[in-house]
Amino acid sequence: MATIVLLHPFPVDASFFDDVVPTLEAAGHEVLRPDLPGFGARVRVPGWTINEEADRLAAQIPAGCAVVGLSLGGYLALSLVTRHPDRVGALVLADTRAEGETLDGVTSRCETAATLRSHGSAAFLKAFVPRALGPSPRASVIRTLDAIAQRQGAEAMADAILAIAERDDYTSALAAIGTPTLVIVGEHDVVTPPAIAVAMAVAIPGASLAIVGGAGHMTALEEPTEFAELVLLHLA
């Protein structure tokens, strides 16, 4: 059985995977789900970077883990498999991208971070939550995503946005990934659209692609059973 490391998206904590974990554990796997800096039970680390977090995580997980990263967690997973390939025995990249941030994107994210610090997260989350989900999300999914996000601090969100803005571009590194890889994307993901997932799956040697019907950017929350089963199938 494998040790599965679940890396959560922005702007939530590891409880995002609450409905995924039981299926993975029922199959006999050990599941680790660390909080990223400032989220959940983890203290803030102002100025943290994705590469620093990958290095820290690499020192804490056993070799050959199955690493599952969604969105921001996917950026971290890409950093981990590139910088510490011995730590990653299987890789799942969900609703994420390999490209670095554009100059306009950096400017926009810096402005968003500043607004979060000065005005809090209420207005940001009001716009973010519906955009992150598919066109017909269950009411329970909306409530859960909003509730988890509301528990996080605006300063932690701002820190994470800046870490995302400063992430490396891994497009040229995809062809060198030798780890068995599954790319997952929601059919209606408007944040990292299916075309991006397709291109990433094509670029990674031997990678598989799964499109979750009806889902948006938060596939593991919107369709947790299907998400978990895709991970198990990949590990099998």
C-alpha cells in the first residue's frame, strides 16, 4: 500500500479533502494531508515560496509517495517531483498548470494580495467561490467551499497569492518527469481549463488524462468519490 500525500488548493486548508480520504484509506493506503503555510492549523510564514515548501515537504515524507496536488497543490507537486524526484513514486496533477505567471498575472496577483491585506477576504471570496465551481454545483458543495475558505485568514491568502505569482515555469521540465502521472481536470474548469490539462498530459511521458464531468476547478470537492477512485486506479 502507498502513502498518499494530498496537497490542497488555494484558498482552503487540508479539510478540503475530507470526503476523499475515506475511500483512499478504505483501500488500505496511508493518507497525509499537510496544511500549507497560514492555512488550517499551520502558522503563517510570510514570504514563503513554493520551492521552499517543496524542500520542507521532501524532508518530511517517505520516498516513493503518491503525491496528489490540486491547483496550488499542483504547483507544489510539480516543484516536488522536479526538485526531489525520489520522494514521488506516483503523481496526480489536478486542475493546475505547468506555466509560470505572466507579467500581467503577477501585477494582478500583487494587487489582489494588497486588497486582501487592506480590506479582508469577504469580497474576494464572494467572487471566487462561484467561479471555482462547475455550472450546477450542489448546494452542499457551495456551503462547504465557502465555509472552509471563510475560516482562513486574509493575510495567509495574500501570502499564498504572492507565492503563486512567483512560481517557477515547469513547461520545459515536463518531458523529464519519469514518474507515472495522472492529470485530472474538471469539464467546466475556467481557472485551469481542460485544454491546459490536455497539453500537460501530452507533454509528460506516458501520462494519463481524466476529465471529471460537470465539475469546475475544485474536482476533489465537487466529485470526491470519482476523484478518489481515479487516484486509486492510477495507483493500481
